[in-house]
Amino acid sequence: MLTTCAVALGVFLVTDVLPGDAALARTRGGADAAELARLREESGLDGPVWERFAMWAWSLLRGDAGTSLLSDRPVTTLIAQRLPATLTLAGCALAVTVPLMLALAWWAGARARRSYAGGVLAASAAVPQVVVAAAAVAVLSGLLGWFPRVSLLPVGASPWSAPEALVLPTLSLALPATAYGAGLLSGVVADVRGRPHVDDAVLRGIGPWHVATRHLLPLLWAPTVRITAVIAGGLVAATTVVETVFGYTGLGELLVSSVAARDVPVVQAVALLGACVVIAGNTAADLVRGGRG
């Protein structure tokens, strides 16, 4: 609870120091000082910071995220329209990430390649998502022509109405997350594979599949769930870049456009939601670790 309150305060303060405001964005700088003052008063932008934060926090506790300063629509309505698209994209990315992460961690955890596998995974995880997205577009769209370059999904439309538009955004999210998760899990795999009872099972001639399912996977379950929980929270937050690159109309694209328009209530609500998802993922990981001792 304390962490969430701190995050809410941080989100509010960061958005408060953004240059310009919705009044300037709405008038495109063409209004005089009196008109700007009137618009700021109507929008509640002229009060002290502590007062505006208190009013915002109290509204959130009552389930009211405010009204968009540009469209005059409830922020919760704008979020509800786009949340399914973002959750679908993050879910698809997670479905790709987990099996690839496990396979790469298993590969990297072998004794023969431990010396260089960690470096390969770390370097792969460090590649910016925008670079991964550009490479995916160049190869899978430009060179091979398999998938569209942009999603062009109408706001509120189901992502499954054009599943081919999900492929490139999904890969752009999943590949860096896969490398990151495999890097974290490979050390655990290496440790488990080097335990005496595993070596003893191999020496006794027990088959690799039996060794994996009976002696290795039970020990890998808890760390895999912890890492997956952290990655799940990170994927939702990471959709901002990918949605902007591919024109995918989810929460990330809404956040970027709202920042550009200085639509502060929308920026605050979307940023806080993303932060809460990351906190939830980390909390789930901590609970799993605590539950397993």
C-alpha cells in the first residue's frame, strides 16, 4: 500500500513538471494570458500542487480518474476502450516469452556453454525494443512481406479481428523479454543441473526426459514463476514503445499522444495503471518466493 502511494505521488509530480499544459495545447499557443488563465481555472490547473494532488488521490479512491482535458470524456472510458488491446498484446508476448525463455535457459545452463551463453543473453536483452521492432519490420514485412508494417487497429476494436497485426508487436515485446528472463533463469538451471542427485541420476543411466521431469523441473518451478511474474508486469509497461512504433491503439499509444497534448488526467491515470501492474508482478514474485521458503 505504501509503495502504491509513493508511486502515485511520483506519477503526479512527474506529470506536473511537464513543460506546458493542456490549456496551451488546446489553444496551440494562440490565446492571450487572460484566456489561458480562464482555461486553467476551468480545468483545475491553477491550484497549488498539494491541493491538486489531494483532489486527484481522493477522486481515484472513489473510482473517478477524472475527465480528459481535450476530449471531455471520462478517463476511465478512454482506458476501458484500449485496455483489452494492450492486455491481448502483452498476453501474446508472454505466451511467446515463457517457452522460449525456458528453452534458452536450459541451453545456457549446460556446462559446456556456460562461459559464453550468459554474455550472449545479456547482449540480446540490452538491445532496445525500437531496434528489435525495426529489424522485425525490415525482415518480416519489408523483405518477406509476411505481415503488415503497422497495425492500424481502430480504437475499441478486437485485436483478433486482424491477428496478423499482432505478430510484429508481439515479437518486438517478446524477444528482449525472452533474453532477459533466460539470463536470470540460466544461472538457476546451471545450479540445479550441477547438483549431486542429478549427476547421480545421469550416472545411473536414467533417461534425460526422466531426469528433467523428476529431478530438475520441481526445483525450477518457483524461480520460473517468480521471473515470469516480473516479466508479465514489465511487458504491460513496455507496450508504450511498441504500440507507438506500430500504430497499435492500446494504452501505450494513448499515453504517448496524451503526453504530447498535455492531457494530464489521462497521462496520470495510464502511467499509474502501468506502475501498479509492475508492482503487482513484483509482489506476486515475492509471494511465490516467500511461499517456497
